[in-house]
Amino acid sequence: MKTELKKIRLIDHEIGSYCPEDIHDFYVAAEALIGVADQDGADIFAFEVSTLGWFASNRMKGPTFARHWMFMDHYDPQALEAFVRRIITDAEGDTWDEVAKKLARYMFWEFEDYLRIEG
């Protein structure tokens, strides 16, 4: 199944104009809208983006996990998008559900914890 990145958006910022005060010490929440290529519609995959320094200063109170988090050495919107595109390319599957579950290893899929009832 061929999937594609439809859009990346930052929460509370425009990706095209956002520039943190310090590109080497920043945090921003983001969403990737990903769907089947050449079809309308997309699911939302949310993730956090920061430098390791910001994370250590603001989220480390001891041992911790960092699921759904992307670390960058500095803010670079082109590198952010390229990395997300690479994850999408690597997440192969025969169905959308298979692909989405693989993407959910990296980003929080909006339907990740939904109970599916078949009948």
C-alpha cells in the first residue's frame, strides 16, 4: 500500500514561519497528516519535537521513556519533514491498518487505542 504525508502542522505555530528563540534549545508539538496516496483523507499522527538539552532540562526528573518524541540537534523544518517522510516510506504494509500500526511506533496515531468492533 502506498501512503503519503499530506501535511505537517505545528501546534500553536505555522511551520513555514516558526522559528524558536534558540534553535539549539527548543520544544514544539507537531502532527503529521498521513493517508493513502492519491486518496482524500488522512489520519493524524502526533509527536513532540525538541533538542535533547531541552528535554533534559524540562522533562527529566529521573529515568523516563520518550515515546512519540523526535529529537533534533537544532530546529530545521526541512529535516523534520524529511525524517517523517522516511518513516512513512519505511512503514510498509498490505493494509492501512498495518501501515498505521507501524507509524504508531514513532508517532501517536489518533486511532491507536480504539477498540474495533466487527459485526
